[in-house]
Amino acid sequence: MDALEAWGDSKFDRAPNTIRAYFQSSGIYIFLISFASVYYLSNGPLLLEHYDLGWHLAAGDLIRDRGNIPFQDPWSFTLGDKQWYNLSWLWDVIASVLFQYTNFSGLTLFVVACGAVIVGYLTSICLSSGASATAVCISVFSACLLYPSFATPPNIYLAASPNTATMLFCVIFYGECLKRTRCFLLPVIMVLWVNLHGGFVLGFLIIGIFCGAALLRRDWVNFKIYSFAGVGCLVAICINPLGWHIYDGVVATLGHFVQAYITEWLSYFQNITMPGSIPGVVYILIFIGFELHYRGSSPVPLESRLLSWLFLLLGLYQFRYMSFFFLFSTVALALHLDRLLPKQLNNFEVQKSLLAAGIFGACALPMTFMQIKPALELPQMLSEQDALYLQTHFSHARLLNHWNVGGLLIFRTQGAVPVFVDGRAATAYPDDLLRDYFKLVELEISETAWDTVLEKYQIDTVLWVKAHEQLRRFLVDKRGWKEEYAGVYESIYVKP
């Protein structure tokens, strides 16, 4: 009878104990996701600082209104016969719907949710590698604070922009390839990725690294799995409105001369800000130190090492790739840290502590959101008042606008004031036009370049940065133009 009672008691106690154990083992996920989300939310206004957000929202509205994807730009007067390759049409539509029904709050929460998925995925990958909860917590939390690059706006890599989709799917591809359990899902994910952002080509690089490592190990089973996944992804990229021509749009971006004028494509050293970049530099030095010290005796997977070093070198060359280094290096850093931590640490007790702290962090999320909500808006480089003045007085003008306000002008006026150029660059504008434009952006005014552009494109109105005093002196004092309007950041100059 005692045995029967004991069995009955254990049967009824089993469910609560299982639930309790599940929550305690999930403590690291709750902690990392909640505190990372609080950090991302507290930087909510920065998430909307991307200069291209304006035209992305306008493109989403246009696609929804027309019911199809336009291949000719409807907003500029300088496109000529150039085809517009909108590589992010699906992201634009999603952003447009979110903005229509939830305004900037919904966009911000959507970005934070993507960041939370990245945190959760990285945590799962690192725990699966065998690292302790403490080491994983340090590694993932550090990387997830650093990869968004909030210290270098507008070059932010967790933002209301299609680039966030590439950050997310890179982590998913990395995780699924490391776990080697659900690689058959990668072609399905690729169908989404190829319609969200041109960064889908990184998926092939990740699969290629894993294929190469399997070949080196003569692991024919996994080599076949990765190869079939790669072929499936190759087929999947055809499922987009441009078909194979999507590569024309990608090629128009990668390696184009415009990159020399866009800060995110410049080197890491040219983008360093002080003191904001110090934590990132320290992280890089710690990673290099660990890798050199444990180069021959570390359990770090070869693929993680290759991806980490590859994107570290690419990131030093072009700043935008450094964020991928932080993401891919989490596994290596967690395993290296595990060597230094005391072996007597109780993972179960650590998880309990993390769970308690994580619940506190989750409770702080609503308060953080309410605090930053009033500040959620587009960059004020071009305000609604500025756009209204342009639309009222210069709707038929031949307007030469500054690159950074082109996307905002498209969003504010919906094409009522045709733009000269914007951040779509070579995916929408002819190379000759871009070469002409970038002769104008130097701090020192080239009078010949300005005269040539003003005459060649019959410009009668200039919308430029208000603080550019040399341009004001050139147009007003030397060419007799009038400063018709001065906003907070931009000035409008009119030809006499």
C-alpha cells in the first residue's frame, strides 16, 4: 500500500516538477531575451534612424496600391531608362502594413522582436556546443549588445530596414547548419530571404563554409546534406518577381563605385567613434587573444572559426560586415570562456538566478516602451513642414536634393516633388548621374562640378544641408541664387 501511495504521489508530482525544471532551464533564454530587448527598446528612436526607411515605406504603399511590383521608379526625374531593382519589396510591404495600422510603434516592436529571435537562436547554438550557461550568457549578451552598432548611427544593423532580415536569417542558417538536423528547411527560408533583402547571397557563403569543412573532414554524409541544401537554395532564389535577374540588382550594389561614398561600406577604422567603439574593440582583441592562445587545443567547431575570422577580416575592410563577426563569434567565445570559469559552478543554480533576473527584465519592457514611445518618429532632417513647403511651392521644380533626404522626401511627398537622387543608388539610378552627384558632396565646393550639374540637369532649386556654409556663399554670393527657405537642417535655394 505504501508503494502504491508513493507511486501515486510521484505521478501527480511529476508534472509540476517537470514544469518547474523547464522554467529553470529556460532561465538563460528569459534573461538574455528580456534584457537585450530592454536595451533595444531603450534605443527605439535609433531603430528608425535609417535614411532609407522613408522610401521603403513609400515603396510598400505603392506596391499595395498597384497590386504589383513596379520596375520603373515613379518618384525621380533622373532615372532615364534605368530599371528599378527593388530587392526588398516584401519587407517594404510588411513595413507599410505595420506602419498603417500601428504607426512607428509597430515598426519598432517588430525590429525588437527580430532582435529577440536572434538572441534566442544564438543562445540555443552556444548551449548546444557544450558551453556552460555562464559562458553562454557572457558571450551572447556581449555580441548582442555590440552587433547593432548603436554607437555609429545611421550605420545601425538592427534597425527598421531590410538589413535586419539578413542578420536574422544569417543566424538561422548558421544555427541549422551547426546542428545538422533541419537543413531541409534552408531552401524554404531562402524563399523568404530572397524577397526581403539582397543579402541573401550570404546564405550561400555560410553553406559553402560548412560544405568545405565537411569535405576537409571527408564527412561525406554531411557534405551531401549541405550540398543538397545549397542546390535547394539555388532553386529557391528563382521564386521572386525578378527571377534570375535578381542577381543584376545584387551586382548593382556589390562592388559599385558608390560604396566609396557610403560610410557603412568604408573600413572599420573610418567608422570608429570614441568612446562608443571601445567595447567593440575590446571584444575583438579578447577574441583574437583567445583564438591565438587556444589555437591548437580548442573544441571550437572549424566552421565557427572560419566564419568568425572571415567576417572579422571583412569587417575591418568594410564596416558593415563587423556585425556578422560579432554574431558568428559567439560559439567560439563561449567555449573559450568556459575554460576560464570555475568548474564547480552549478549550472542549475545559475539558471535559477538568471530566471529571477530575467523575469525582472521582462517586467521592465512595458515601462521602457512607454517611455520611448513619444520619441518614435522619422529622422527630422526633413520635417513635415519642410516637405509641405516644397510641395506647395516647388512641386514642378527641377530639384537637386541631398542624398540623405531623398528617401524622406519620397515618403513625405509621395512623388509630388520629384527627387534627384536617394539611397537606392545603383539599383534605381544610372551610373552617369551618380558620378555627377558625388562630385558635389565634398566639403570644399568644386564650382566647375556644381555649374556642370546645374546646367546639365537644368536644376532650378537646390535642397541641401543648411550647415554647408560654402555652398551658401557659392550659390547666393557668386551665382545670385536666393535662400528661399531655411528649415532646422535643410535650406532651399532658388535660381533667380
